[in-house]
Amino acid sequence: MSGAEDPPVRAAPQAGSAVAIASFGMRLPTLRDRGTRYGVFFATYLYQGLVAGFSLTALANHLAAQGVSSAEVGVHFAIAGLPWTVQPILWGPLVDRASGFAMGRRRAWSVLAILGCHAALAGLLLVPDARALGALGGVFLVHSTFAALLDTACDRMVMDHVPPGELGRMSACTRAGFVAGTSLGAGLFGWLLAAYGFGFSTACLLATAILAGLPILLVREAPGDALLSPARRPSAGGGRKVPFARFLRRLALGLRRPNALRLVALCFSVDGALALFELPFSVDLVQAQGWDAAGLSRLQAGLAFAGGTLGALGIGLWCDRAGPLPALRTLFAASAAAFLATACLIAGGFAGSAGPLILGFTNVLPGLLIVALVPALMQASRGRAGAATQFEVFMAVMNLGSVAGGAASGALAPVLPLSGVALLAGLVLVGAAALVRRPDLILPRQRPGDARSL
């Protein structure tokens, strides 16, 4: 596949009348169309961002305003983030080995996932109050389980349908969708929670989430696929499945490579260090510096939107032209400098007055890291057995780092000042910048058999 043209359209095998009936006889766009796939993946990550903006920013700030401690909020969100840490075990092999579905090899799982997500969010309507952290944690735990499946299916469809020369732009597209959703979720729901309360806000969240999830339900993966059908294709082109034990052996061999282990360490340490600082600083701004929770949510949303739209597009184009490693080196170095400057500002007593500057330092640049990191991780995974599972291992390690950092932030708060946390994050980012100077980090020498994929 080239970066200038879409792959040639090849008619997929038919599954009898079930396909025609489920497609309702309509000529519908597919992921083979370049513009369509950008729109579908943007909307899908917009959906994920809406939920994240509501739960991780607007709701967290709302709880802080009600006097809930950062330790309690951190534990609640750590529980909700657990499915992302076991994403490769739960969903990676299932999606990688999928075949024979009338709805498309990967899309069948994305449809199941988005419907499960909506059902889980509907459970918020049964939660009596935002302070019912146990019920909230349970709802978001179920939602995260289905959202992790949706993410896995979408990542594998990106690998299947996006040419290598467009991975940077697709990463920018998905990041822009997620950031736009996060910004809207944080800003809109931060205001709604303060003005109209928890019940009305959750009803609005469910309505907007259903709208954002429509494209993944309505766009087929390839011509000839059913729009909606539980049927299987008797002569599917995916071939027979690789036995599960053999699949795991191939995956384990790929992950034991030294460069794969380096990427695992990089993903965990960077996201863990960032999460150590993010939540405690937001709680400190509200509870110690007197900031308004809704105003903080709006500022965080605006900063994230600025960095994740135009900034993400610039990074994506840079990655496609120069490769992801040069962008990663620059971003890690700039983020390290930002956190070291933040440590100095907080130590000097400027946490409140310099709050907007610190939020810009610690949100915009690190937020762009994912745009360059995703194509790097996809290149390191693509063409190997269990490509989606290996990629999800990297992403799950990042999520595990975030969960571990968020959970540890409450425990560290009494013993390590915020300036010390910012200094620690800066030093971790310095190490990351040094690691990605290795030119072979994402393109190691392959041995015979490495390129076999499912």
C-alpha cells in the first residue's frame, strides 16, 4: 500500500442473504475509503474522549470541590482503569485471531464493544449521587472493559487499512478526536455538573456518547460486509485460525526482544510519572489555591484542545515525513524541560499564580507525545504475529503506568511535595529522551518468521 492511494478494492466473499438483508440493500461507505476511515476513527476516539473528559476531569474536579480527597478520587479512577491494563489478555488475541464474520473480520468486535459501552453508561442513570464512589467505580469499570475492546478492534483496523506512510496523520486524527472529546467533555460537563447536578449531566453524557458512536455502527469494514448481522461467512477469506497456544508462543517471542522490553519500560515509566503529578496538582489548585472547579475544567479543556488539534496535526505530518523517532526525541526533551521548570515554580511558591502556565507546561507537550508514540509502537508491532495484541501490550503498559501513578499519587502526597513530584517526572522524561536516541529502537533486525501475521 502506498501513502498516495487507497488499497485496491477486492470484493469480499458473500455470506448469503444475511449480508444483503443486514445491509438493507444500500450502497454504504467502507474503511477502504480514505476520507471515510479518517471520519470513523475521529468519531470513535471523540466518543472515548467524551467519557474521559467527563470522568477524569469534570467529575474529578467536581468531587474535589465537594471536599473528596485526592486519595479517594485516585483509588476510584484506578479501579475504573484496570481493564485497560489487562487489555491484551482480554481482547488482543480475540481480535487478532478473528475471522469469518459477515460484518467484517474486526468490525464485529467494534460493534459489540460500542453497544456494551452505551449499556454501561446507561447505568450512570441509576447512580444516586456523584459521591457514591463505589457505584461510580463499578459503572466505569464495566464501561472500560467494553471501551478496551473497542480500542483494540479500532487499532487493528488501523493496521489493516491505513498505509504505513499515513500512520502519523492517522495518529494525529485519532488524537484530535480524543482531545476534542476530552475538551468538550471536560468543559461542557464541568459546567453542567456545577449548574444542573449529576443526574442531568449523566443523561447528557449518554445522549452525546450515542451520537458520537454512530459512525462505527454505520460504516462497514470492506465491500460485501454486512451492516449488522450475527451470521458467519462460511468461506471467509481469513483462513483458519492459528491455534491459541501457537499464537501465544509467537507473541512471547516478539515481546522478548530487547527493543520490545525497552519500549515496555518506556511506556510504563513515562505515563506513570505524568500521572503522579496530574491529579494531585489539580486537587491542590482547587483545595489549596482556591481555584473554581468548573473554571479549572474549562482551562484544562482549552489547553488540551489547542495542543491536540493543530499541534497533533503538525506532529503527525512530521512523523510521516521524518519518522516518529525525531519527533519523540524533541518532545521528550521539551517535556522534561517543562517539568523541571514546573518544579522550580512550585518550589518558589508560584503554584497558584503560575497555575495556567504550569498547566500549559504539563498538559500540552506531554499530550503530543502520544501522537508520535503511536506510529512508533505500530511500526514496532506491524508485520508480526499478533500485531494488534503486541501493540495493545505496549498501550496496556502505558495505561498500567497511568493507573499505578494515579494510585500512588495519593500515597505520595503526604511525603513528597508537588515540586518533588514534578522533578521526578522531569528526570523520567530526560531518561526517555536518551532512550529514543537509539536509531534501531522501533525497527530492529528481523529474523526469519518474524513477519508472519494473522
